[in-house]
Amino acid sequence: MTRGFIIVVLICAYNFGYAQDLSIVDKRKRDAIDKNITLTSDQSAAIDSVFVHYGSEFNRLDLLTDEVESDTLLTEEQVLVRIQMIGQEKKDLRELRELDIRAQLNKEQLVIYDEKILPAKPQVLHFGIHNRVDCDVCKQ
């Protein structure tokens, strides 16, 4: 076998294992980064490492959630409090992951990242059943 063939097999095996570790949402985000931003090999490896690290943390929290939900010794209130704590930890991890991803990108790449991969969420002005005639937002 040639050396090039072995390298291709190893890369495919790595990518197969890597893809299985990521959630669908994370895989889409990682693919969007590859599609929209030209990364150096060092940047790509660092971002892969970020996704794998945080992916394992999210998996750990998912398992913890399952344990809490199935714990028959906890009251419903205790379960809710623990689930909220886990949810907050997930939110914090997402923010840290974003900081770690952004740290790998240069200024030009950050502009593309912000525009195409991480667009700002639309602001929710109001919702629910209400009197649309008197609503200042609905009148506009």
C-alpha cells in the first residue's frame, strides 16, 4: 500500500468517528464553517478540537439529565431545579464554545462567521393573544 492511501484511510476514519461524536446541529455548524470560511489546517484542527471537547461535555450533561429525570428518590421540584441548573450549564458551555471558536478566527473570518454562520437572532417584540387594534407594534 502506498503512504498516500494510508493517510486517506486514516483521515476518513477520523472524520467518520468525528462526525458521530457531534450532534446534528453541531455538524451543520461545523460544515457551514468549512463551506463559508477558508481555514488553515491549524485552524481547522483547533476548531475540530473545540467541537469534540464541547460535544463530550454536552453528552455528559445529557446523561446527567436522563439520570435526574429517572431518579425516583427526587421530588418533582428537586428534578425541576436540577434540570434548570443543567440547562444553565449547557447555555454557559455554548457561550464558551463560541468564544473558543471565535478565538481561532482572524478579523476577516470573524466578519464572515458573524454574517453567514452566526447571524443575530431576531428580536421578539411581543407574542400571544392581545388587542391588535391598540397594540403599537401591530399598528406599524
